[in-house]
Amino acid sequence: MMEPHHLRAVDMAKTELEYGKDPTLRKMAHDIITSQTKEITQMRTWQAAHPSVK
């Protein structure tokens, strides 16, 4: 259930990078993409190692 939450955060941050002008918010968006992408990878790796856990 957490993966969609993290994916939406990445989507919103990408929108900020596409349209946003404020350097502070653009940096925040970049940091969100970096951290959330890492967490998505960690969750997927854990799920692959534990296929019987839902």
C-alpha cells in the first residue's frame, strides 16, 4: 500500500521541476525524487525477497 503513496510523491515532485521556478522548492522536489525512488526500490526488493507476505 505504500508504493502508490511514494509514486505519487515522485509524480508531484516531477511536476514541480517541470513548472516550478522557486529554487528552494525545486531543490526540495529533487530531494523528494531521490529519496522516494530509493525507498520504492527498497520496498520492491523486500517484497521480492518475501513473496508470501502481503
